[in-house]
Amino acid sequence: MLQLKPFVPLEDHSQQLLPLLLAAAENECLSSHLYYHLLNDSTVLTPMVVTNLQSALVETNSHHEGMLKSIKRLGGKPRIKSVTTRFSVMKLEPYQLINMLYESDAFLAATYTDICTLTMEYDYQIFDLSYRTLSEKVQHLDQIKPILQSHAKQANKKRETYHDN
């Protein structure tokens, strides 16, 4: 027997949605910061990878702006201090930057999945934005994973060489 769910206005979901949007906005800012620093150390990257990362940086900045608009539309206020002010990535090795970027984008993919689940039947604008962003985050993860694996192999070789001496 088919049972229909009762309509629940978005306001009932905004208590759950707003923290997710804030987390997404902060982590988009972090990802943008990581892409920027990684691209500034492009000596470890191939030209094709640099091009992909530059595109991902532009998309990530766009995602951040989209989340800020959604937060404001729901009456929320974005946090002024971002995640990037909590630590400096300048001292990190490229492998660590890539690993942090992968973890940040993986967190964002999970967050956008949750946002899509919450807004699917209640807020088409946020659902559409989150769904498109989720798709792009999956593409970013697919681009970052081989870079991460390559640098992990290089790091292991350096460690083995160091321990052999």
C-alpha cells in the first residue's frame, strides 16, 4: 500500500539545514585555500594536473558563494572567521596539502549528500545547487585521488631510502 509523506514546510528542516550549509561554506573556503596553496607549489604537479586544479579552484569558489547565498536566504549569518584562519597550510608538504584537500572534499561530498536528502522535497533551489555541487565534488575527488596516490608512493620511496641509509 502506497503511503504519502505529509508535507513538512522547510522551516521545520531549517534547524538541521542551516548548520550543514554553514559547514559546507566553511569547508569550501578551506578547500579553496588548499587549492590555492597547492597551485602555488606547482613544481610537484604536471601541467595537466595544474589545469584541473585551477578549474576545481574556480568551481570551489563558486560553491562557496552559492552556500553563502543559501545561508542568507534562510536567514542565517555566515561566520566571519573562516576555517582557514585557524591554521597555516604554508608549512605543509605538498602530500599533506593534497591529503587535506581530499579529506575536505570528501567531507563536502558527504555534507552535500545530507543537504540533498533534507531539501529533496522541500527546497528545489538548495537541492539543485547541492546536487550539482555534489557532482562536481565527486569529480574533484576523482582528480585528486591519483595525485594523492602518486605522492604517497613518492613519500614511501623517500622513507625507505632514508631508513636504508
